[in-house]
Amino acid sequence: MVLKGKNVLVTGASSGIGKAIALLFGKEGANIIGTYHHGGEEAEEVMKEIATHGVKAVAIGIDVSEEEEVARLFARAVDEFGDLDILVNNAGINGPTVTIENIQTSDWDKVIKTNLYGPFFCCREFLRLKRRNNSFKGSRIINVSSIHEVVNVPEHAHYNASKAALRNFTRSLALEVAATGMTVNNIAPGMILTPINKEVIEDKEKMKKVEATIPMHRGGTPEEVANVALFLASEASSYVTGSTYTVDGALSILGPEA
């Protein structure tokens, strides 16, 4: 078991990529705290499945965009595990499809606070916990962004901006903690077959068009993203930090076509 005995926090673990990461990490021996915003029943089922591997698994409802809720989350994590070894910032939202001139400030704020402030709040609490426990060495932070950190699409400026900022935040944090032995990396998924892409997946014509654009001619699976996360969480990646791992079937290197 690659992660035997490790304590892991995965945000947005009730479905999609977060669920796949939590399940794989649990299978590899990690104790898991998985958060959810909606889908409490689904999150509880995921934790039950993880617990069959003989590890501890706890589901906690939270809105990562709220600073006080993140503080309470980490207080609960300390109560459950004492310390955390790995933080996976996966929770995120798309936001409405709208031009910049028509976007509502409330919608802009919701996307930025969830996709950027959320990881910031979680990373800050994680770092403070590491400082208190003097346990930086070997710890891991994995942020899940998107290929839209570099590939922009119209009418999604809020999402594009949040993911581009998360990439730079990852790099900045990696520099700050490099000497401690902690690594900080970023995964940028492309078209992954998850509930967040439900609208496209359920429209056969849209899906056919998307798959024709992807060089590998298919969408990716959450498990394929989770496999990359496992590498970044393991000792195999001990000299990897400040990097972005793109998981997109070569979609992003098409440039404007993507």
C-alpha cells in the first residue's frame, strides 16, 4: 500500500474526480476525510466503501469558500487524526455561461471564492497545522485546476481566471515551502467524464463533437486523474514540486482549436 497510514483530506469527494481520488487513496491505505457541499448521502457511501479497506473514512459537509467553515473543518481533522499528511484541493464549480459584460458580480464572486479562495483557505490551515506539529517533511499538497488555466474559452472568464490563478498560487506556494520537504503540485484535467460535464455527456451530438476534437478521441475518466494524484501523493514524486500535470488526451496542446 503506497499510502499506508497517511492521513488525507480531499475536498469535493462525493463525486467525480474527488471521489475517484478518495477511493484510490483509501485503497492504498490512507485514512480519508472527504468533504462535500451537496450530496451528503453520496459522500457517506463513498466513505463506507473506503472503510472496507480497513482505514478510517469520514465525510464532512462544508462550503470551502467560507473561511470559518474551513477553519472548523481543520479543527475536526485534528480531532479525528491529530495531523494531516496530504491535502487535495479538488472542490470547484463551473459557474454560468455568460459574457463578461453580462456576468453578475455575485456569480463572479461565487466562482472565484470556491475555486481560488477555497484552496487558499485550505492550504493556509494545512500550513498552520504543519507548523504547529513540525511535520512539513514528506507532506503533499495537490491542487486540481483545469486545462482552462491556459486554454481559454469564451463566456467562462470567471472559471478561466480562477484556474489560471490557482496554477500560479501552486507555484508560489511550492517555492515558499520547498526547503521544508513539502511538495505542492497541480493537476490540470481536460474533458473528464464527471457530473460537472453532465450537459455535454448527455448530449450525443455535443459529445461526438468534443471527442472528435480531442486527439485521443475520447473523454478521460476520473480514475485516470486519480492515478496521477496518487503519484504526486507518493514518495515516488519526492523531487517533484511546483509542477502542473495535464491529464487531457493532448487536448490543450491544440491551442485555439481546443
